[in-house]
Amino acid sequence: MKKIIFLLAVTFLSVSSIAQDANDALRYSLISYSGTARFMGLSGAYGALGADFSSLSQNPAGIALYRKSEFMITPGFYGASSEADYFGEKKSDFRNNLTLGNLGMVFASSLNENNEDGFLKGLQFGFGMNRMNTFSNSILVEGFNTNSSLLGYYEDLANNGGNPTNADQLDEFSTLLAYNSNLMVFDSGSVNNPAHYWVDMPDGNVLQRKTIQTSGNTREMMLSGGANFGNKLYLGLSLSFPSIRYEEESNFSEQDSKHLSSNADPDYNFDAAKRSQNLLTKGNGFNLKFGFILKPVEFIRIGGAFHTPTSYNLTDEWSTKMVSYFENGSTYSSDSRVGVYDYRINTPMRAIGSLAIVIGKYGFLTADYEFVDYSTAKLRSNDWEYFDENESIKSTLGSANNLRFGAEIKYHVLAFRVGSSFYGSPYKDETTRGARMGYSAGLGLREKNYFLDFAFNHQVSKDNLYLYGTSFAENTVKSNQFQMTLGFRF
């Protein structure tokens, strides 16, 4: 029963007024660490290495390994493709865009380098931006649904959502639009037939199509500081100010493509229905990150980091439009108002453990383990308790174990890098759905006063994409990132 409740909650974003739910909490809790090309070339397995700006968003102790001040910028290219399987029909789509993965500066000061009695060897300060997520994608779903229809789902909502004789009880972003465009009709009933709403072809046998265009990102502005104690212990702290911008434009249609409607009334003999939805989410948040790197011997580095939950203040703006088409040539449309709502999301805390083995000047091997419990995410607002939504998050989302591995081989001024990553499923009692797997490769040129790095990163994930109710497509998303970092030391 809890599983069904969660599915309905997840789909509420797509089928009714754009309410906040477990889908939003999960979307903004997931992280795909980005930043510099060196970091990406190692699949983000950087928690024990340091001296890279991306570490300010992962293990802030990395800033304490800087010996020189540094400025860097990382432009890039991001492409995502999707393949959706819906009633045996597979459809694919893709979207590409330019990105800015990183922009930052670190100031490093050396202390007591020549004084063996001086325990504090250096202080560092840094500020800038790392990109944490990219939401850009394009999805196409199409199939002949023999089980249900969107209008049949709306019919169930209307007849079970209150007094069916009062249209004011209908949802202004879904069922009311269907009613106003003559897709849903009110029957005043009789003695043996209570008042109710009805639609044509409620049980399916319709060709359905949905397109989704998403864009936006999560970026994190940081103020970070670090300290080097005896070239053995490195400590760091980041004050992080992430920002979210997420845009979604979706278009759903269903059509009586095989002319199976048996409605005798030509005024309501269904031909097709189209629904368009637009959503914009934007806002800012705050979190703290603490970290350490310990170098017990010269060739081993041990790292650990803790990220507090991020508290976001977000605003949703959304609207919906429905258009109806009938076999007699009639067409009607109905538009909703623009809805606006302010709310808060608390994303989970994170704990990261890292190990690196440094092979002199020849390279290194590195690994990260990250733990995150998505069931601890919370939705909050001043005028809504989100009790059911938070219970849905708690009962259905679970903890994930994330692994990242990387290796670098150095040859004179060149460095060759490879990496792989596995991000566990965020769902409770699931092993693969929602999990992400990836690999990466990179090349670097590092001179005394400047460096130039390139990286390629590929990720694959599979999840269910809900169209309405419990009707979903199996969706596979593949992303490719190309990044270049140019940096200067001074």
C-alpha cells in the first residue's frame, strides 16, 4: 500500500496542480559532482588528494594542500540522451548545451616551511563556483495504451475528490481544465444512478505521446578555508551557498487513433486531447562542509568529510493548458492561472571516506566511499505540513552507498587519468532502479605556472518515468560531459 501511495505522490507533479512531493525532494538531493576537468577525469574520486578546486565542494581539506595561489575556469559541453520503453514502443531523444563547470580562485600562504619547530605550515582561502548537477534533457514517450487513459484518471479524481455536483471542487490545474474543454462531462444522475462525471474512452485503447524538455542546474558558491599542520594533517571548512534553477516543459497527448470510441453523442465523440505544462523552480540554500586529510606516511593519504543537510528556500511557478478535439470537428481549450508557491526542502547529510596511494612522481590510485540517506529529506512550508509527502519520502526512499575510483599516471609534464563511479539506488528495496554508473578519462598538461586539463565523463541510469497515476515508461538516460580547465598559478 505504501508503494502505491508513493507512486501517486511522485506522479502528482505531472498530472495535477504542480505540488511539491517526493519527486522534488529526490531531484534536488541527488548530486553528480562536477567542477574541474582533473576532478572529472577521475570520476570525482578526489577526497584524499586535494589541491584541486573541486575538493572545496567534496572534501574541503583539499584546499590545505595548496602551496601556491591559483585561478582556474572550466568551460564544457554536456549532452544527454534518453530512451523510453512504453507498451513495447521505444522512443529516443537528446539535448546538448554548453556549461560552466567551475570558476574559482585560491590564495595560499606558506608558514614555517624552513622552521621545523613551526607546526602550522600554511593557511589557504578560496572562493568560487562548482556545478553540482545539470538538468538538461529531452525525453520522448509514445505507445498505444490498452489499459488506461489520462481522461479516465481524471474521471476517477473528479468522482472521488469531493462533491461531484460542484465544479468548484475540481482541481484548477487538471480536472477543471478537462471539464472546461468538454473532455469531462457532468451527469446529474437519477435514482439508481448517482451524479457523476464521465469521459469518453476511460479505459484506454488510445495512442499516447509525451515530450519533456528540462533545463537548468545546481551551482554551489563557496567560501573555504584550510590549514596545513606539519605537512601531515590538513583541515578545511567550506561555507556553501547552492542555487537551483530547474525548468520543465511537457506536452502530453492521447488520441483515438483507431477510431474505437463508441460514444453515440457526436458532440462528445472523442478524437484527441492535449495537455501542456510549464514549471519553473528556483531558489537558494546553505550548508557547511568539514573535512580532513591525514598523511601518516608519504605515500598514503586518508580523507574524511561531512556535509550538513542543505536547506533550500524554493519557489515554484507553474501553469497548465488543455485542448480538446472531437470527431465532429469541434475543438475547445482551457488555460489555468499561473500558480506560485514558496516552500523549503532539506536534503540529506553526506559522509565521505577516502583513500589514496601516491606512487612518488609517477601517479596515484584513489577511491571514495560516500553514504547518503535520502529518506531523511524533508519538505516544509509556512502554511502546509507536508505530512503525507514526508511520510512517503521516509517509507520509500532509502540509503545509498556511492563508490568512486580513479587513477593517474604521470609522464614528464603530461598526466593520463581514468575513473569509474557507482551511485546506489535512492529507493528502498531496490537494487538497480535509479542507480547510476559511469566512467571517465582525462588528459592533463601541468607546467610550473599554468595547467591545462581535459576530461570526458559518461553516465548511465535507469528509472521509471510516470505519465499519470501508475502508468509509466521505463526510461534510460545517458549523459556525456566534455570539460576543459585552464588554470594559472602565482
